[in-house]
Amino acid sequence: MATETNSEHEHDEHHSFPAWVTLGHTENPINGFLKVFAWLVFWTLLEVGAILSEFSFSVTMVILFGIAAIKCWFIGSFFMHMTWDPPLVNRTAAVPVFFLIVLFLAVGFTTPGAVDDWKTLCGF
């Protein structure tokens, strides 16, 4: 009987969301995931607003890449359950990200004329 309560308690902690994500405490993990989804919709609407606004190219790219990083963090942390994984899993996941950054920079810097301007380096 004690193991059943411990496993239920571990399951509840496994899907506990920070209060700032759910805008309050939620016991139901489904509600937590729905609130994370609502955050992703909010950030997507801000992306669309940034595209429709008449900012300069550089400002638009900073906004879009910043929002993309935030959305990537939300998806990795909650939908891919990295918030509840052991730290070793998170460190292991950082390795392919590092190699992707190296790959993109290597391709960008070896493209003729890419070093001259950032638009060409980013592929625009």
C-alpha cells in the first residue's frame, strides 16, 4: 500500500508545472500542458505581429529568433519532458545542439560572399 502512495506522489511531482507557467497552481497535468500550449499560441501571435510590423530586417530577425528560442525552450522543457528528466539527459541533449550550431556556422562562413553581409550568411 505504501508503494502505491509513493508512486502516485512521484507521478504528481513528475508533472508539476511552475506557477508562472500555469498562472497559478494546477493539480491536473493536462491543464498544465494546455496552458503551455496557450503560451505557445501567444508567442506565435507575437511572431506574426513582428512579421506584419514594419521593423527593419535586423530588428525583425532578432525578434523572430528570440521568440523561436523561447518557444523551443517551452517545447523541450514541457512537451519533451526535459524539465522532469535527470540533468545528464539535458547535458546529453546539448551535444547535438552544439554540433548544429557549428554546422550552420561552417556552411555559412564557407559560402562565397557570406562573410560580407549577415543576410547572405543567414540564407536570406
